[in-house]
Amino acid sequence: MNTEIARCLILACGNTLREDDGVGPFLASWAEERFSASPNVRVLIQHQWTPELSAEIAEAQTVLFIDCAVNSIPGSVTLAPVEAAAETPRLFTHHLDATALLALARDYYSAQPGQALLLTIGAASLQLREAFSDTVSAALPEAQRTLEEAVLSLLDTARQRK
Amino acid sequence: MSQTITIDPVTRLEGHGKITVYLDDQGNVENAQFHVTQVRGFEKFSEGRPFYEMPSLMARICGICPVSHLIASAKACEAIMSVRIPHTAAQLRRMLNLAQMIQSHALSFFYLSSPDLLLGMESDPATRNLFGVVGANPQLGRGGVALRRFGQHIIELLGKKRIHPGWVIPGGVTEPLEQAKRDEILGMIPEAYANIKLALDWYKQIADSFKPEADVFANFPSLFMGLINEDESVEFTDGALRLIDPRGGIVADGITSNQFPEVIGEAVEPYSYTKFAYYKPLGYPEGSYRVGPLARLNIAQSMGTPLADIELKQFKQLALGPVQSSFYYHHARLIDILYGIEKIEQILTDPLILDKHVRATAGVNRLEGTGQAEAPRGTLHHHYKVDENGLITWANLVIATGQNNNAMNKGVLQAARHYVKNGKFTEGILNRVEAVVRTFDPCLSCSTHALGQMPLAISLVSSDGELVDQAIR
């Protein structure tokens, strides 16, 4: 589908109409602009992560997932390695998490990215509003810094594995 | 003592639903109902909005088939504007609608139903999913994922977004097609053909083994309705509606969108938030009918594309007249996909497809407008009234799932009566009852214009109202 293999694929999910749930799409859009000069960064933003994204993952050298987290401290920015789920989820058709997507890429395409990271921002509120809570707004500079460093690091990883 | 079985939520559907099976004193099925349990109200909250906002507002009803809402809504708006859109815009919309049909059907067939067909209705529910499919037939699974991606990528190329693209507007589309995008889509076509051929060949090999299910999966005579062209070929975006009887005789033909409200009524039942559409001259429920892939193939004499026409001929050999079992929605869905790929290829080679004139403009010239299109799961109708400033004063949407509602309920009852005996049932039996609903690929979000997540649940209830068993997923 893509003529060029993404060295770093950024996958974000969230609903921009549900307050802090939109932080993933916001950060991914920011990264798209920040790395617009680089053909090696591909950004895909969806409301939910769906199974066909596994094909994109299978074609990418590294992957950065971005999502809000409802079970983290509000405003906390966390970057952690993520691996394919050992056990496959029982029910999924419309939304998957990062571990399940990686598992699908493994099982369907026998492919895994060289490195996969998950960036999460703890959500404070998920009400119907097209703005972030004060807590998440205050965390955006740190999240952008972490995101930028993560992408640069993933591009390095991809370059070394080339 | 009679009992009730509840399947809550019914899984692998687009939306929230529940099935209740009522048993008599002997434990045999007395009645069964398919409940749609979500409520929303798009028709109400659109009142007061400018009519030109309606396509993008209505598209938010659904994340699976937003394009159908965009198109039906834009057409209703164009009736208010009294404009005819440019040829190129009509062709581009047709392609967008077909791309959506392909991705939606791929989701329905490969993600939601192929686990039953490939692994068996009685297989372990823990693996009866897309992961199980890859274990049993990785090529089929990958083909399904690729077909969904094919449809989504066309939507993304045309509308800039995979979901809720804003490209379709009253009067046409916002931007013409670029040559690079046309070439990219044409480059994807050969793989799409290979994947649908693989799926059709596989389906035709296994279909006979599901004859017992086909016999009781909503297998009864009914009316069928869908859009059709003047040459009696399948149509998704324009054309007019045809309604046929169970023997294939034409009941009504050439129904335009502004005639729709005169011939189609909507009944309400207390157990569901989805309405029950019916053909008014026959009344409710006698005038209930089916829409969607099965109906489209039953009403049409041809697909209008060479490869799909070959498949249609084979499909029509399944019965002497219209194919009645809803199990064959699966087969019809695959033929729809093949047609969609062929038609997209035809559209892209239209000499005017790169034309820059893709939008007509006008203000309010009429105070009422209607629009209709084929959504993946069947006919979709939008009807608006506006004041002289173009603000919506009234809106009504008639959704495919509402038009299939009576058939789904009858189908659930038929399957439950066949499989549930003496109050005894297994997970595999409940899965078959769910699978009847799944054949229709209902969109419960669309049917209630509803908000939220997607699971569905079965309850087994005794004759004195006691809940005997329940399957909740």
C-alpha cells in the first residue's frame, strides 16, 4: 500500500470530542508537523485501533503507539517498551490495544518491528468537550518533549538495523 | 415452568443488542425477540441546524458506514437546493460509497463471521475470532485484512480520513481527484481482485457444509427491496428502489426518494429502540421486507460488471426464485465486494474522472428534501424539512437495520425454535442464534442513531418470568 517503508510508524488513537481522550491524536498531529520534512515518519490517527493496522505495523521498522491512559495518574507521561501479547484477546473487532496489534502483526505477517514503544498520558477527564483538562494541558510540553525524543530514538534504531 | 434465555450482549455486531428467548412449560421456544438497547436522537438534535451541516452531522451516526449517511444526506440537501451535481462528482461519490461498502463487508465477513464459517459454530469461543482465523487459514485472514485496508485507503485518499471524511458536501465534493491518487488506487486493484477471488472460492467450497444452518437462519418468504438502475443492474448511489415479492414478482418499482415516505412506514415495538419498516400498502407486519446484499442480488437481473455477473448467475442458482435464507447474505456480500472492485476500476477509467468541476452551488430553493443510497447493509433514506433560512425543522432517517428488523426477529425465533429443545442449550446453540443476526450485519448504532460501545447479550426466561440463564460477553 505504501511506496516507502516507514522507519518510524506513529499510531495514535482517541476521540477529540472527549476531552483528554483526544490527547493521542493531538500529539500525533504535532509529531506529523514536527517531522514533516522526514519521509521516514508515518503518522496514522484513528478513533480506535483496528485489526488492519497490523499490516501497517508489519511494514514498519519501529512503532510508537500514543494513547491516553485512564488508569494512570492524571497528567503523568509514560514511555515504555511494548511487546506482542503472548495470549490473544478473546473479543475484538473494533478496537485493539498495542499488544494485540503487535500480536496480530506477528501471527498474520510473521513480522515484528525492531522496537515498539507506548506513550501514554494519564487522563483527568473524558467529558464531551473539544479541549483538554488543565492537568493534561499542563503535561503537554513534557509529552511533546518525550514524544520528540522517542521518535528520534526510534529513527536511530531503524537506521542501525537497516 | 416456562423459562427465558437471554443473549446479552450479542457479540460481533455493530452496536448494542440483546436476544431474549421465552420458553414454554415444556422448555420449548415460545417466542424470541431481538432487542436493540441503545438510544440516541440524531433526528431531534439536528433541529435548528443549517441544512448544509447535515452531511457531516449525520455521518457521525456511525463509524462503519459514515459515507452512506454523507451521501444520502447530501442528496437530501441537494433536493432542498434543487441542484444536479456534476457528473464527475457523482462518479467520485459512487467510488467512495463502493470503497466504504468493501471495507464494511470485509469487516462483516472476515472479522465477524468467518470465525464461525472457518472454525465452526461449536468451536471454542476463546479462539473463534480473527486470531483463530489466522491459525486455520492465514491466507484467508490476510486477504480479509487487505480488503478492508483497500476500502479504507481509498476513503482516506479521497476524503483525507478513514472515518468521517468531510469530502462529500451538498452540491458535490470539496476537491477533484488527483491523477497520482487515481494511479495509486488503480495500482491496488489487482491485489484486491486476488483477495476476493480467494474468499469466493473458499466460501463456495465450505458453503454446503452449512446447509443445516442455511435451512433455519431466517429462511422464510419475504419481500426484498433495494436500489436498481433502469437496465435492472445493481446500484448503490443513484437509481430508484424496487420491491419484489417472495416469488420475484415486482411489487413496486422506480420508487424515488421523494416517493419513499408515501410507500414505506415505520412501526414501533415496545422491546426495541429500532423501528420496524414496512411497505405501507401491505401494512405492518405483513409489509415487512429485507434489504442489503441478499435483497440487492434478489431484485437485480445483473450486476453490470463482468466478473460479478458470472457470480450472480451462480448465486441465482441457489433457488428457483429469490434466495430466501439469510445465511446467503454472506455469499451476496462477497459478490458485492467483487462488484465494488470492478466498478471502482471502471470509474477510474472514466475520461472525465479527473475533471475539476465537482461542485454545484445554490441556496434554499425548496423547503423539503429527501435522499437515498445503498449502505453496505441496505437502503438508507434521509428526509429533511427546513425553514426559509435553511434551518432544519424536522428530520427522519430510515436505516437499513430498521428495514431488516422484522426479518431479524423472525429469524432469531426460527433458529431458537429449531435449536433450543426442552430448555437445553449449549454455547454453540447460542452462537447459532447470534449468528442469525450476524448474517444481516446489522448496524445498531445506525438503527438507533446511537452512541457507545458495541457488545450484545441471550436470556432464557421461564413462563413465570424467571431468568433461568444468561450469556453475557
